[in-house]
Amino acid sequence: MNFALIILFGVLFVIAVYLFVQAIRCGIAVKEGEKRLLSYNARTADLSYGKMTYVDEGNGEAILSVHGIFGGYDQAFDTCKDFASDFRIIAPSRFGYLGSDISGKGTPAEQAAAYAELLDKLGIEKVYLLATSAGGSVAIRFALDFPERTKGLILYCSAMPFPEKPETFAEYAGPPEFLCNDYAMFLISPLFKAIMGMEPSTIYGMLPISERKGGAVLDAGVTNPDMARNFDDYKIEEMQVPTLILHAKDDKLASYKDVENALGRFQNPTFISFETGGHLMTGHSEEVKKAVLDFTGKPKS
């Protein structure tokens, strides 16, 4: 056997061992993720749209938390947990995520209508909406379709409407479907920092991805392109809802430039930007909490 072939077999053996070890680590992490989900007091409502799983914690005025891609009731609640002492947090899984069904085409309008039905079941008339990332399209749709039920709209490192009707847009805006599984995403998690500006450890809050895949694929093909695909239906200029926009300049997933371009479409928005923090607004929890309390007119506890 020549030396080059020995080297090749050696490299292949190392790769095989690495992939095997990563498969074991991934399996352990998935089990831990499943155990973590049990720590949330999640409930499931039967709606005309199907099942919707949600967390309902706290007292007082309600914040409806609208999570982003690869989220669920856990991400939705964790985004707002700093407000749980001041507000009632309603944190549902959007269509296709963690126990929530997909109904119809799964459009933002359908998701917003399902939210309204959930609020009816919970006896809640009005809410503040706090949306992150891909959840922005659904929250904006809710504010447009149900302004009488919206006290305020908080867009937190969120997707933004286009400043004008685009000539072209991505019909599929998200990770390819073959990556939407536990092992593939676990393997590429060391690249999260370079690609998304997030720590590789973020993967542990995303697992199990197998229970979020339907929602992620729906977001990529339906939710994310909706404000471009149906631009004329998003009459942002006519929206009377008070709006707070929070965004980091170094966000690699939701462009800060897109926020600047979209600001003029909102009526007198409150805009707060951060130099750093990335898509998760890391390091700014106190400033974010203060901004939300000021926006809602609630004294800081």
C-alpha cells in the first residue's frame, strides 16, 4: 500500500471517528433539550386552526411574544422572561413549532388569526406584541388585522417591511430543508459565530430541531417572504399602533440597514439602536427592559 493511500485512509478514519463522536454528543444534547422543555409549564389549546401550545406566566397587562425561526414556546418565553414580574407573558409556539399545528397555507395572516383565537380562549382583549426575527412578519400582520387588540408593537431585532415594493425577492428565505435536523445543525453549530454572529452554544437552545422543522421550513418559504410577496397588503403607513423598534447595528441575520430604510413607513416609531449585541441583543437586557417599561408606561419594579 503506497504512502498516499495510507494518509487518505488515516484522514477518512479521523473524519469517521469525529462524525461518530459528534453523533453521540448530538444525541445527548437532544435528550437534554427534551428534558429542558419539560421545565416550561406549557399548555395546549384546541383552536379552529388546530392545536397551539403556549406558556402563560405572570400577571397584569399581557405581552404576546412572537418568536423567530427555530423557536417555539420556550424561545418565546425566554425572550420575555425579564418582564414576567411586570406583565402576563403569553408565549405560544407559532405554526409548525413545538406542539403547534400548521393550518391552511400557514401565512402570517392565518397565524395572526390563530393568535386572536387563542387570546379569546384566554379571555384577553388587548396585548402588547413583542416580536423577534421571523416573528416580525406575524406580529406586524396581527397589528394590521387586529389594531383594536394591539396596545403596542415591539420589534426586537425583527424582520422589517420593505421601504418600497421590490422587483424581485427570495421565494425561499431560510436554511435549506436538509439542514433542518438535529445532527446537521449540530455539526455546523461551530460556524454559528461566523455566519450568524451567535455563539455555538446557541444550538443547545434550538434542540430538538426535529420538533421545529415544520415551522422553520414554513418560515423560510411562507413567513419570511410574505412582506415582499404581498407588499401591497402591508399598509404600514396606515397603522395607528404605537411602535418600539430595538435593533443592534451588528445584527448579521436581520439587517440594520433594512431597519433604517423601513423606519419612514411607521408613524412616529420609538427607535433605539445598539452598536453591538448581534441578533440576540446580547449584553443589553437591562436597556431593553427599561425601553419596554418606558414604552408601556410601566414603572420599573
